[in-house]
Amino acid sequence: MAHNPHAPQGPAGGHDPAGSTQMFRAFVDEDGPRPPAATPSSGPRVGLIVGIVAVLAVIAAVVWFALS
């Protein structure tokens, strides 16, 4: 096994990974609870659908005039 100077050296090592995890969690939770992520509104979706319908109507009108 390779020598790892950062590995705990038994009980005398003094390094507690669980304590580090607890400190990290306390640091992350320091800001308090965060509101849920904003859901996308239906506004852009409605605009996209209206735009597609308008483009199809223009294409249909061009084809209608070209064939008549």
C-alpha cells in the first residue's frame, strides 16, 4: 500500500472526517433555507406556439397564391 501523508494515522491522528462533514454542512446551511427554483412561466411557450402558427399561416398563404 502506498504511503499517504494525508491519511489519518490511527487514533493519534486527530483527524475526524465526520467532523469535517458536519462543519461543511453547517457552512452550506449558513445562508438559511433557500426558496425553490423558479419554474418557467408559460409566457414564452405561448409566444412560441403563436409564432409557429403565424409562420405556418404565411407559408400556407404563399403556397395558395403560388398555385392559383
